[in-house]
Amino acid sequence: MINKICPTCHLPKSVCTCGARSKESQHIKIAIQRKKFKKFVTTVSGFITIEEGKEIEKFLKKKLACGGTLKNNVVEIQGSQKDKVKQLLVEKGYLQEFIDD
């Protein structure tokens, strides 16, 4: 059984803490934009990697039971859900002090 090695810390993926450390130091920006036909979209930006953006997009869509997409490393969630998104990101491990809304 071969464990995958993290390219950053060179530890096996099972004991790697790079993801947790990167979450604690990222500055995330949450905003609400108005689109066509008076529809609102909550945007979440500031992710380091596209994979992290995809993971957050999938997590938010599942928890909020709404649609969303990832465009240019910015997560777009349907509806005006700024407070709920912030709460879910804190649950996910991001620090509240680094989330700008």
C-alpha cells in the first residue's frame, strides 16, 4: 500500500496538515452581486487553488440546497446568502477574522 506524498510538506497525505494551515491564513471575500432580472448571487473569492474552490462550491451547494458555479476561481452561489455562507466557512475551518463581507 503506497501513500501519496504531499508536495508541500513531504509527509504522507494521511498526516499532512497543509490544508488546515492554508485555511487559517487565507483572506476570503464574500459579496452579493445583482445579475439579470433582479436576481442576486453570492460570490466567494480568495481561494489559493482551483481544487479548493471546487471543494467549497460543492460543499456550499449541498449545505444551502441551491445552485452555484465556479468561474475564474470565484464561487458563485444563487441567492443572497452572505451570512449563511460565512457561518458555513467558519464551520469548514476558515478563521472568521479573515473573512471579509
